Amino acid sequence: MFHRLTLFDMSNELNVVAVNQAFQALQVETYNNLHSTNANFAVHQWQWNSSPECVLDLEVILQKLSKQQKLDYVLQSSQQPIQKIKLAVFDMDSTLIQAEVMDELAYAMGIGPQVALITASSMAGELDFEQSFRQRLALLKGFDTAQLSAINQALELMPGAEQLMKGLQKQGVYCAILSGGFSYFADDLAHRLGMQQAFSNSLEEVDGKLTGQVTGVILDAAKKVELLEQLRKTLGLSLSQCLAVGDGANDLPMLNKAGLGVAFHGKPLVRQQAPHQINNFDLDTLLHLA
């Protein structure tokens, strides 16, 4: 099998020494090693061919290092040479932006804590997403849509988001938002970041007020997987050429479906179940996986 290990750390050469020693102990010869640094982190990458058992032994060492040091790693394995990413799909709330938009609307309406509690339980996988979505949205009935613009303008990008998208566009990667949030915000964000498409939920309004409902089918976890597959087939790609990034429980099926699924600063349940994770660094670290 073909394997690739990408290590992100704070230029701690002792971690690199430990990994190299592990390869020596496992009698694995690596090739095409990559090493780069910037102001925020260092990247080390190893590629090799070996049996799956070798990866299990290496994983034990990496997990131990990650508990002791501020580092992240992505360990990939494939029957075929690891391919370049050509499609990247992203959750929006708490992934590309530093907020949960529905919570922001609720705070503007004066019911923030009540809605935020439901959001947290949903993202942690404690509540069914669609049920919690309808429950929270119903509480926003009567919200004045004139306030949407100000809320949108106040949303802050996740650190590294702009650099990541610029880098992916330069590499010719097709980028899309797959969000359980709202199209008013997702469409604008996709345009702002130079992404190709955005899929989300359209808020229903009457006479400038939200009705507490959306138009059309709710974009839930299953719909995210469906859209990932739709985009992949339209572009004529294999799953191994697809990257998916998210943080909540409703992103897990998407992360597990994509050839490379990465939980970015994920909720505890997501960290446990996602194929890969980045917990300590910014979004632009993902460029080194594309």
C-alpha cells in the first residue's frame, strides 16, 4: 500500500527525530520528503510503501506525540498512489467562519443562550440535526430581515481561510460550501472567498420577517453526502481526489465519505470518529494535503 504522513508542529525537531526513529525501527524507507516552515508552523511529510500493519505501529507513536506536544498529523493510506485533490467541500459555521450563524440571529433577537444551547447539543451529536434545526429556526419567527446584512458583515473568517482558498484556486481545485446554515450568508461567503458554489438552506420570509421555516428540503448530513457525490460525478473525479472539511456531528458522514476527510477543530464526538483532524493550527495547513 501507499502511505503519506504529514506532520504539522511548532518546529520541534525532536518530533521529527522521533518519527524518523520509528521508521528506522519499522525498517521503512521513505521518499520524497517535504519540509517547509512559515511564521505559524512547520510541515514535515514522508511517503512510503508498506503493509497496513506498519501504519498501525506508527499511529501509536504519533498519538503519543500528539498528546505530549502541540502538533497535528494526517496519515493517509491508499491502494493506489495518493492523488492530488481536485474537489474540496467545506462546512461553513465554525469551519470557514468563527460563528454559528443561527446563534448570531438568536442573540440579535434576544434569545441567544436558549438557541446556542440547542446548537451545541446538535453539533455534539446529542440531538438529531433536522429536529434541532427546525426547533431553533421556529424560535426565530418574526426576525427582521433588515438585520441580516449587519450580522453578515460582522462575521469573522476562520484564520487561514483566505490563504487556503487562494492556494486551492491556484491549484485548480473546485471549492464548494455544503452548509446546514443559510444561503444568505453562504452565497456571499463563497463569492468573497472565490469559491465555485455554495449549497445551504434558504430562509423563508414574508413582509420582511422570517417565518421560522426554510424553503425546500433541509440540507442535513445525508444531503451533504449526496451533494459531495453529485459534484464528484459531475467533475469526473474519484473519491480519493475529494477533500471534505467540517467540525460538527452532521459533517461526519461527509468526512467519512470523502477520500480525505478532515475534522477542523472538531467537537469531541467528531474528533473521535473523523478519519483525520487538525486541532492546533489554522485552515491554511490544509494546503499541504492538497
